[in-house]
Amino acid sequence: MTPDRPRRRRMPLLIFITFLLHAAMLAAVVIYPHEWRRILAAIVANHVVLTLAGLWPRSTWLGPNWTRLPPAAAARGEIALTIDDGPNPEVTPQVLDLLDRYGVKATFFCVGDNAARYPALCKTIVERGHAIENHSQHHRHYFSLLGPAGLTREIQTGQDTLTAITGRRPQFFRAPAGLRNPFLDPVLAKLGLRLAAWTRRGFDTRTRDSDTVSRRLLRDLKAGSILLLHDGNCARTSSGIPVIVAVLPTLLETAAAAGLRFVTLSAALQSAAA
């Protein structure tokens, strides 16, 4: 596969401060060795801040992160529906039928392994006008603990898998559970990918009550919002319906009544660059 074009990268302020701090602390321990406890405490505190930034999916402290659509898209009344962890052979077709019924286009963050298992379903997603983006190859629970080589391997393999199936290279990446570390931004820049989080999520992998999930997504809904649901690993209502299937009609009808229009992340990116 031809590698993606590297994205121009500016070092995040927190990472720049970290480099300065470590250089200063190295000099301090040479000049004031008796102060090693305070020096160590400062370094530990810095790493705690880095860890907390990685545990906050919507943080921009570790690099650029789409938590809302670009201002131009918001000005046009656009919002985005993103759907994670699929494709799922039972749930995804139901989701696609609902999206077709309401004339809505969505962004599916697919796991490479799942895509390889159900390639025809991925092709159907694209043929019906939706976008497929990179959600890693294996969706490992320890993704945020990987180093640069491990991150590159996991994300690049996902890129190659999804591109081979759909014929389109993903432009966005979403970390498993949204968790990451300081190594992720330079890896994404090298692979030409943008990190995407969300504005609102329904916690629909754990919450079985569709009304609760709907309220979370619709709270303060406004133009520019990026919403998150799941077709893979989704919870089910007490009657056995996938929560995303139960939630979508209310969500899509409410957004339409508010004059909001759903677009894919790639469409929002293209219009912002125009």
C-alpha cells in the first residue's frame, strides 16, 4: 500500500513544556543533587498530567482533536453522526436501513479485524454513501499503552485493511475508547490522519435504556456537534433491540426538526478546505 501523505504537525504546548521540564530537571540534578526528591516529584507530576490528558478523550493537550465540526460546517447547520466498533452483521444492516429511511449519511469508525471478517458489509456501507474511518486493526484494550512502533503497526494495518476492502483510504482515526498517549499525534501526522473524538456520546455500550441514551445525545444539541453511537459491542434494550436501533429514529427526527443536517467527517473536512 502507498503510505498516506504526512500531515504537517505542530508540537502541542504540553509536550513542548514536558521537553523543557525534563531538560531543566536533568540540569538541576547535576547542579543540585541533594534536591533529587523535589526534582523527581516535578517529573512525576508532569507525567501524571500527561496521563490525565490521555485519559480525557476530548482533550487537545496531546495534539489536534476533532471534538466538533469546523466552524464553516457549523455555520451551515451541519452535525455528524459517528458509529463505532463495527461492522456487525446483525446490527449494521438495521442501522443502514434506518439511515436510508431518513436520508442521513454517517461516519463508521470500523475495526480492521471486523472489516476483514465482513468485507461485503463494509462495501455496502460505502456504496450507500457513508464514510468508513480507522478505529485501529484490533481495538486492543491496552492501545493507549503502546509505544510508537506498536501504534504505527496497529493504525497502519487498519489503514491497509480498510483501504483494500473499500478502495478509499481513511482520513480520520479514533482511538479505542478514545484513550491515547503522547506518542499518538506524531504517528497520526506521519500517516496523514486526523484524530476525531466527539461532542456527545450516549454510552450505548453500557446503558440499556434507549431514552437515557437519547437524552445524553440530545442535550444541548447544536450545529457542529459530533455524536457517537455503536453498532459493534452495543447494549440491548430489555426487549433485545440494539440500543442504537432504538435511539436513531428519535435522534434523527429531533435533529431534522431543529433544522440540522448530518454530514460525514470527510465531507466536513473537504468543505472546510475548499
